[in-house]
Amino acid sequence: MRSRDIKEKTVRVTLTAMAGSSLLALAGIVIFLFMEGLPLFSEYSFFNFLFGNLWYPTEEPGLFGIFPLLVASLAVTVLSSMLAVPMGVLTAVYLTEIAHPTVRRIIKPFVELLAALPSVVLGFLGMVVLAPFLQDYLDAASGLNLLNASLVLALMSVPTICSVSEDALFGVPRDLREASLALGATRWQTTVRVVIPAALSGIGTAVMLGMSRAIGETMVVLMVAGGAGIIPTSLLDPIRPMPASIAAEMAEAAFRSEHYHALFAIGIVLFFLTLAFNLAAGYIAEKHRQVGTSSL
Amino acid sequence: MTIGKLFATALTVLSLSAPAMAAQQVVINGSTTVLPVVQKAGESFMASHPDMELSISGGGSGNGIKALIEKQCDIAMSSRDIKDKEVEAAKKNGVTPNRVTIAIDAIVPVVNPANPVAALTTAQLRDIYNGKVTNWKEVGGHDGKIVVISRDTSSGTFECWQELIMKEERVNPAALMQASNGAVVQAVSKNKNAIGYVGLGYLDKSTKGLKVNDVTANPQTALSKQWPIARELFVFTNGTPAGAAKAFVEYLLDPGKGQKDVLEVGYVPLGK
């Protein structure tokens, strides 16, 4: 009896410790981020940081305006989501509603394979294949621009959105579909007016996951977004989203200098943006939650 | 495994690693521009001096000098000269920075091979980079918007360009900032209207190096200071180098050993 109890207790303690260690790591990262980022604001105003237009960190005194970087991040996220969400959700609809089970079994792994591609490979393809294409056919001054980054990021977000949406759509109980069809609705009407609204919480989560992936993705934007610190006025303008700035400049920024703190401050802004997206996802999931035979 | 066996294993491993711990250690830190040279030379140095161990890391010139000031490293690599503020901080900490030049780096403006422009002046380069000149036809090329490609602001290459060409004027924010020499080469080779700048060792068939003020970039013009965009690469030590550090610095300066590595990595060895 005793050894069984000890075993039970050990398992419980181990699992708690593992969950606790992840939380501890998260807390550690957040604390470190704030510790290294906040010292910037003792000498530089927060308003100038967030809304300043010029990023010249190596001047004396340095200029740390990240407004173009912030707008670039938001622009690339919105554009890539506009491309990825319809594609992802409609692919999920196809896989759940229309595809034959055998077809579904073949196509689903391939869509998920797209998620397994390393981001640096996709960035390289964007730089070497997509950029010259945009230059030649769309007359872009440079193929490394907002459109290029959005296309590649959309390609990266589609598998995430498709996977989670598909699970959500699959979880909609059969009775709902059958009831709708019994009332005389066509399959398309059922899908659009019954199934998708029922799965909205899961689809909302999927969209938010896809968007947070796009905003935080570093390697792709470092390689294909162009790197110009300006506010984009056209789809073909080169831009510099926030993660690209951090990645490009962190290695050579003098340790614990203002530049170093500024880069961490950008990290703090990114952290808050991702947090906002996650909270929004949670809110949407709760609001449209369907409590019934199965809920996501 | 019993406690006894564990202890015996640990003791064996420890004793095996004893020779490594007894070796003389030289800690080297600093510029990522100088890093390839020091790494290459370091490998052959450690092969020929098995009793010496080099610990090499890159973190930027600023970082390396800071480590030297705080006595965290023996040799600091730097692609720029030490600043006055840093000299003061060093004195306060009881460190006397000693500078040794180990190589010359030349930075070459490059354009796409399809671009007819083959030569520019430093004034034209400055106007292109600060945004005053925006079309290739203003400097003798086809009609086309100039796509300006630069490096991120913490790069040593950028600092050199800033100092010698921009003369403290700002690079236009619309310039495309790339994260490495390789990325600049990629971007320029794929865009007919692009202009960028790379280190001498990165010139290849995919880009065309420009003549500046009628001087072509090659090791000779870099050494003779005819080439206007050249800089020295340094290593700093605390006082004149001594012991294992001295051996390594001498190895770096040796024309048959370290300086050959300088040439292979793509920089310009010091002339005799």
C-alpha cells in the first residue's frame, strides 16, 4: 500500500514540477526582458520611442523612434492574415466538408508538411525566387518588400490556421449538420450558416495563432522584407518589421548601452502585441463557446 | 550505478581533462569583422602550440574592448580605434590598452553587373546614400530609381562607410538595411538598379565593384591608402602583449602564417 502511495505522490510531484518549470521559464524570460528594456526610458521618453520616426541608434545622442518599425510589423501581419485566413479556413472547410476521407488522409499531412519547413528556407526562397519575380513582373524597385514578406508569411501561417480550424470544424456535432439539412438547406448553406458559426471559437483561435506567428516571425522578415525604416505607402515598398531590427543589430550592439536597451524595449513592445493577440484569441474562444456534446 | 563506481568514473574523467586545464588559456573577444581572421589563425596556432588554448568569441568591437577593460579577456579584436571614453574607463580600472594593427580592410561599393556605371566619386556616393541623388541617370547611368542597400547600424562595415564616405551625414532611412555582407551581395546581384557596399573579400562575379575617385580596389591600393575607403583592423591587449598572448599576436603578424590567413579570409595583409 505504501509503495503505491509513494509512486502516486512522486508522479504528481514530477508533473507539477514540469508544469512549474515552464511557467518559471516564462516568468524568467519576461522579467529579463523588462530588466534589460526598461533602463532605456530613464533617458529617452516613451512617447518619442513609440512615435518617433527616426531610428539612428549609433548617433550621439541616439535616436530611437520605432514608429515605422511598428507600422511595418502591423502592416505585414494584416496583409499576410488577409491572404492566409481565407486560404486556411477554406482549406479546412474543404477537408472537413467536401473531401473524400481518403483524399483528406492524403492532403492533410501535406498541408502540415508546409508547417515543417524551416523559416530560413522559406526566407531564402523568397529572396532568391520571389524577389526577382516581383521585380520583373510587377515592376517593383526592389523585390524585397512588403508584398514579398506578406506572401511568405501567409504561406507559413496557412498550415497553422488550417490545422486548428479543421479540428474546430470537425468538432461540430453531426446533429447540427443533419438538422440543418433536414430543414432543407443546401450543403453550402449549412456550411456557411451553421457549421462555421458553430466552430467560430476554434476558427478565431486559429486566426489569432496564425497572426501571432506572423508578427513574431524573424528570419523571413529579416531576409525578404527589405530593411528600409520607412512607413510603407505602397505594397511594393521595402519595410523593416520589429523582429528584423532586433535580429540584425543585437549581435554588435555594445553590451548594456542605450542601443542594447532600445532593442530589448522593442522586444517588450513585441511581447505586449503578442499578449494582446493571445488575449483576443481567448476572448473570442470564450464568447462563441458552444457547450454541448463537443466543444473546443 | 553504485556511488563508488560513480565516484571512480568522475575521478577518471577529471584526470583525463587535467592536461586541458593545465594549458595556457588566452581569451579573445570582439569584432565580428576580425573574427574570421583570428579563428583561422587560431586553429593553426593551436595545432602548432598544443600547450596553448585559445577561447575565441565575437560580440562586436565595443563588446571586446569592454571585456578588455574589465579584465575579462586577454586580447580584444576591434575594427575601429578605441574611443577616448573607453581609454579613460580603462585607466580607471588599471588597464593600459595597447593597439596592434593586424590587417587592412577595404570596403568596395558594388552594383549589378548589368549596370553601365563603373565609377563614382566619394561625393556622388555620399549624395546617393543620403538621398539627394535618386536616379541613375544623374550619375551617368540609365533612367532608373536607385535602390540603396546599406548595412545595419551596429556593423563595423557600416561604421567605416559612415566615417569615410558619409562624413557624419545620415544614411537615408529608405535605404534597405541588410544584416551581412553576404545578404548585400545577394540583394545587389538580383536587382539591376541596386547599389551596396561590401568588404574586399566579398567581391565576386555576381556583382561589379566600382572605381572610386578613379582608383580601383585591390590589395595594393588599400595598403598604399590610395583607396579612400580602407580601415585598419586591430587587436588590443593590456599593456604590451606577454606570454601566450604575445605568441599569438606574433603569429598573427608573421607573413608566412597569420598574414596568409588574413589574405585567405579576404582582407589585405600588412605590407612589408
